[in-house]
Amino acid sequence: MYSPAKYERLSHQAQALKGLNCFGELVLLRTDFNVPLSKGPKGELSVSDATRIDAALPTVRLLLGKGAKLVIVSHLGRPEPNKASLSALRLTHGLNPVFSVLKERLGAENIGFVDSCVGPVADTAIAQLQSGQALLLENVRFHVGETQNDLDFAKQLSKHFRIFVNDAFGVLHRDDASVTGVAKIIPNCFPGLLVAKEVHILSGLFLRPRMPLVVLIGGAKVADKMGVVGKFCETASKVLVGGKMAFTFLAAKGVLVGATQVDEPHRFEEARNIEKKARSYGVDFLLPSDQVVAANLEGPLPTAIVPLTLACCTSPLEPCIRDGFVGGDIGPKTVKEFEDVIQTACTIFWNGPLGAYEMPAFSFGTLAIAHAIAAATKKGATTIVGGGDSSAAVHEAGLTAADFTHICTGGGASLEFLQGNMLPGLAVWT
């Protein structure tokens, strides 16, 4: 488990990075450039959302401004090097699209790219770096040693460097070679500005939130989020649960959910205990009171809105989700109830969509809540979006990072952190 004292130490180390004399020094920077890509008319890939790239730029510019010879490593996606050739991997998971964005942001004269991360080609490119220049290396996950945290691979990545900066918040929960392996080899290690900012903001949800604190958890991945919901049941004013996540809690209460897939039904007892915990702490725990349903989530989608109450389990006059039908979005009553709660909040944390927002028939709830949280930001609330699908939903709603106090750059890492787990990538400093 983590403690406030550990946060303070991390903050001090980030300040030390600002005072670091690294002119002419080779510096290894781990970033998280795992960004979404889109295909052009000729099949060419380009970055469709550069949020994570832009979030890392303050650290990049800081180090370049100090005259560092900056070498940047990252992963992109989940390539399978055991199943495909390097040339095939580069076509689908190469960092060339990221390099195109970096050239626009930094200037083509300030950054180069090489299509390997270790070996003679990378060594030669690194040796040719000048002070104030950056070099982006190819996807570290093209090597099996990355995810296996192989010592030999970590040594290859580390061999040129005395300074390592990790600004990849989104992979701090990974025990990978470029995250923890190199940190055990390179003598001088620092958190980047983004990592320090993420830790400061997320820890503030427990250490110093402005109350009322409203927490909204949606999406799927019940196993990943149950601990977060339970944790906030100790500290939040209100906890709202929607999306696929909600059906575990609804089914655990005996609400009929039709053909809606309920993830991990063995967690029903845990779900009931979480609700009991919320009551014991005086925390309001809200589940959807209605749902937009359809016969399936594919093809034509004629939809209906049904209530979700315990009464409907026994009364034919109050239908729930009938057999053969699935829930795809929170209904208008739930949207209004959640919006009313959001308007009362001084601090809001949101992680996970409220339905299958990628489909127009099921997008209203998620997009409406995104706009409600953005409106709360304008009124002075501190609003934190938990990354991952939530970040994508923000863009789908036509909103940007400027409409919120903070959008996390790592969904999985933020969930692990909020559960109180020490992340491997943080443990090297604490």
C-alpha cells in the first residue's frame, strides 16, 4: 500500500529533474505513445488522438532545453513478435505515425527516428545525436524481452545511459524491461513531469478532495474496477455505477437483466458487500433505474426503454429486460438522476462509459454525462477523467482535455493506483 510520504518523495524527485544538469548527456526517456491509429484511403496509418503525445511534451521539451541528447522509447499496441516478422510488425504497430506528430510538435530538425530500439542501427543513431536533439526508437514490444522483463534486453536498452526518466504513467503497472528493468541498471532515475502530475492529482482524490466527491464508474472489466468502487465507498459522497459494470450489481440484487452478459457472476457476493459498505460509511450508492435495450447489439437496432427495479422481478405490470434482450445504455431517467448528482459535486472522478457509446443507438447516456461533467468543470468543480475508453468518449462527445481539470493518460494504471496498489514503475522511486 502507498502512503502520502511516498508521494512527497516523488514530488521532490520531479523537482530534482527540473534542476538536473544534463547538457551533452545521453538521457533515456520512457514515454507512453500507445495512441489510437486510423487508416487513410491508401491504408496508411496516422495518429487519431495525440493526447498522450502532447501530455509527454513538457518533459521532452524540458530535457531538450537542458541540452540533453534525448533517446525516447515507447510501445504501441500489443504486437506478437513470436508470430510475425519485424517488417510485418512495423506495418501494423510501428511508431512512424507517432514520429510524424513529434516532427510537427518539435520541428523536424530536432528529432529523428530509427526502426529498431537495440542493436547496431540504434547504436549508430544514438552515437550521432547532438545536444538538444531527440531520437525516437522503434516499438520496444517488437522484442519478447520487453514484456518478459528480460535482463539481457534491459541491459541492451540501458548500455548508453547514466540517466533514465520515466514519464509513461500508463505503463507504471507493468513490470517490463523498459519500465522497471532499466531502472535497476541505470544509476540516476527520475519521474517525468507527467508521472508526477498524475500521481499528485490521483492521490488528491483521497488525501485532499473538495467535498462533495462524486465518483462515476462505468465500462466493463469488473475484476479491475471492483476494488476501486469499494475503495471510494469509504471516502466519496456518492458513488454512481453504470455501463456493463452495473449489471453485476443489478443481477446481484435480483434484478432481471435478460440476455445482457453479466461478467463474473461469482462476484455477486462481493457486489452486495460493496453496497453494504457504502451504506455503513453513509455513502449514496446509485445504480441505473432504467435502461435502453435492444434484441441485440448488432445490425438494425430498434430500441426500447425499460425500468430496472426489484419490483419488476415479480410484477408482470413492470417489465424488466426480457429474455433475448440486452441492455446497451442508461435510460433517460438515469441520465437525469446522474446529472443532478454531478451538479452538486465539487470533485468528480469518472472512469468508464455508461453504455456501448460507439453505437449511435446507445451513445446518449455516455455523451450526456460527459457534457454534464464538462459543465461542472466550468462551474468550478475539479473533474478527473480516468483515461482509456473514458478519454475516447470525451472526444466522441466533441469535447477536449480543456473541458476537464485532468484526463488521465493511463486507464489501467490509474485503476491500480486508486485501489492502493503500489505500481512496479513507482516502486523504483519509493
